[in-house]
Amino acid sequence: MLNQEYSIKIAHLYPNLLNIYGDFGNIIALKKRLEDRNITCEVINFSVCDDPYEKINECNVFFIGGGQDIQQNEVAKSLKQHKDFFTQKANEGNVFLGICGGYQLMGEYYKPHDMDKQEGLGILDVYTVASSKRFIGNVSVKLKKEIFDGTLVGFENHSGLTYITSEETKAIGDVIVGNGNNGDDKQEGACKNNVFGTYLHGSFLPKNPKFADYLIFQALKTKYQKEIVLPPLDDKIETLTHESLLRFLS
Ligand code: GLN
């Protein structure tokens, strides 16, 4: 076990609006992997009527799930009011994880099929435009080595096509099976500093325990300004799930 008291606060952004296909499982996975290492974890729900400086200013991890275009539109209006706050938190090196719709709203904008353009936070240099085609199915990904040598598995369900627009923002991996960002460049997700977006539902983190620990490591490093080696966990089941999905998809 760790020989010092550590704690992490997680902000669950708009859980009543963007929480589709079990995305809440990402919060459960992070909380469990922290508490199993005796790292105190508090989860704070943030909604459209909340003030971020009052409610989530001390948070180290910011999570936003996926959802339908209508709910995304409501969230986009709220995010626009708090753009300076979230930009500052991202620039400080706090961890952000956005899934699908939440990922899209961390970019510059999301243009739905039959709705006005939704302005994003701009903490990822990407934009998304809805297509007439919907990508639905299992996905496997080879992580970019700059993150770590590993793989990701999950489930995608989106009509949005996402494109990276700068050198500072990189894809998180190369698609092995599935569509990923746009079904064309064989790239999946995006990252910039400690901001991560992905199309992988599933839930994502329970099936990708190493990536969950990577996010925890980065959040602790930013908060405590040092690298804290995470004690290994007995996560045979999570690892078996990951590997069996990889085999199933190969
Ligand atoms: N509404 C967005 C799309 O269809 C996001 C969907 C989602 O979050 N699963 O691309």
C-alpha cells in the first residue's frame, strides 16, 4: 500500500444529461481503483445550475459522458458559460476524460445533422460534424506509444465525424477494428496535455484498467507534483475481459 495519505476529487459533469451506454461505469472504475489503493476519492456531480468555482474548483479529474444531440445542446450552453474555468483547469494539467458526446464538446465545436452548431470548450483541437451514417459496433485500438504500449477496447455509437486540427492535439490510438474518429483516417480519440477524449463507450475504463491507472497516475502527478507509483491491484477479471475482447475482435 501507499505510505502516505493521498486524495483525488472527481467532478462528474452533467450526469443527468450525458450518461448514455453505461458511461457512469467510468466513475465507478476510477473510484474503486483509487479506494482499493487507500487513496481517498470524492465524486462531485456538477449540473447546469451549479457554479464551478463553488462546487468543483478543487477537483483533479473531470469526467463527461455521452448522449443525444438534444442533451448535448443543453450541456454546450452551460459549458459556454464556464469556458474560462474549464480551460484554466485543463491548462493546470488536471485530467479530463470525455466519452463520445462529451468528447465532441471538449473540441472546438460539434455540428449536429439538423441543429445549430454547438460550441465546445476548445480544450482539444478537434471539430466534429454529424454524418448521415451512424457508426455502431465494437472497437479495438493500438494506443500511441507516447501514452503507453497497450491497447483499448470498447463500443462506439456515433454519427459524428471528428477531425484533429493541430499538432498539439494527437490521436490516442490507431484503430485496429472499428471506425474511431471518422472511419477514414483510422485514428481514435484525441489528447492534449492531460485532456483525453474517446468514442469508446462500454463502459470504457472498466474494460481498460491500464488506461484507468494511467489517468489516476497523471491526476496524482499534477496534484502532488511528483510521480507516485501505483501499487498493483488484483484486476484479473478486468484484464481477462480486455484480452478476450481483443481476441474476439481480431
Ligand atoms: N450525439 C453524438 C453523435 O451521435 C454523440 C453520441 C454519443 O454520445 N453516443 O455523434
